[in-house]
Amino acid sequence: MASTREAQRGARRHTTSGEPSARRQATRERLMDAAVELFGERGVLAASVEEICERAGFTRGAFYSNFESKDELCLAVVRRKGDQHLAAMQAAIEVIPQVAGAAGGTERLIRDAVVVFLEAQPKKPNELIAMMELRLHALRTPELREGWLSVHQSICTSVSDLLQIALDRVGARLSIPSGQVVELLGAVYESTVSMSLLRGEERPTGLADQLALLLDGLIEPGAEA
């Protein structure tokens, strides 16, 4: 499992050679896109490196020049998804006026922000299923858990920071610690998406309502942040 341990270390270390070239980054993106498609179709364990390369249109050499193992690729996909979540949340914050007590009330502002956030989330069932498969893969692979948890914690910390920025904008505060709020939001999101997929729905039903309702119940408007 040496390659898996390398993947864990890769999740924690920062590159010292700067950002990858545009061509290299494009290759990495195509490999990750292909992996997500296959993970959603067949699961992580059933999707081989060879199949990922074939789907992406690359050789094994191209794969191993970008990722040391399939597990390192898995962590890269999780990190990419975390970056997308953060970008979506930043976009959601932008719709919140920078004046406390802005017209429309806190409840309306929360819903507007949630809608913007969800619009940036994946719509294809395969991608949604793939992210669930990646979590299950981490559960089944003890050597991968540390890396997965490290990425997850980094994402949650960043989301908590952005949530605090949003609260400051409306002059509100949370009734429980922000870390717990982020975990609750994630649980509601995953549960609602899972049930919608099981029902065969094209888009999750009531997801915006569920998230907005939860946030509204956990935010105390008009208080000092």
C-alpha cells in the first residue's frame, strides 16, 4: 500500500514547483473527468487505471506522470470538488448585500444565497453518485482515510470561514458552532440528493428549501457577530 500512503502525503503537502502548466493541468482535468464518469457508472474499485486512461484518451504513461496511483487521483477529485464548493459559496456570498439589515430580511437573503450556491453544483447523476462512491472507497480503504479526512477538514474550515463572512454581512450569528453547521448542511445535502437519485428525479426536489430552512433555524438575526 505504499502508493496509497504516498497519496495521503500528497493530500497534505503543498507543491514547491508552482502551478502546473496549462497543458499538464488540462491532462489532469481530463483524467479526473474520466474517472468521475467511471466511478459514477461502476464504482471506484471496478474502474481500472487502464479504463480511466482509455476514457480520457491518454496512455498509462500520461496517467502516471500526473498521479502516482488511483488513490492519489481519488484525493485530487475530492480536492477539486471542494474547490468547486468554495467557489459556489463565494458566488452565493456576493448576492448578500454588504449592509446589515438589508431589505428583504435575513430569511430571503439566506434563500437567495442557497439558490445561487446550488446552481453551481453538479447536475449530472453520475457525478453525484461518483462523490458518494469516493466516500465509500475511503471507508473501505483504511490507508486512504487519513488523506480523505485531511481534505474534508480543509474544505470544512474554508466553508466555515466563508459562512462567517456571510453572517457578518447581515449582522447575524449562529446558535451553534460553525463547524457543526457545516457538517449539518453537508448531511442534509447528501441525504436529499441521495433520495432524489433513488426516486429517479432529474434534480433534487426541495433541496433549496431544506438547506434554507436549516440555516434559518440556526441563525440568530440582528445580533452582533
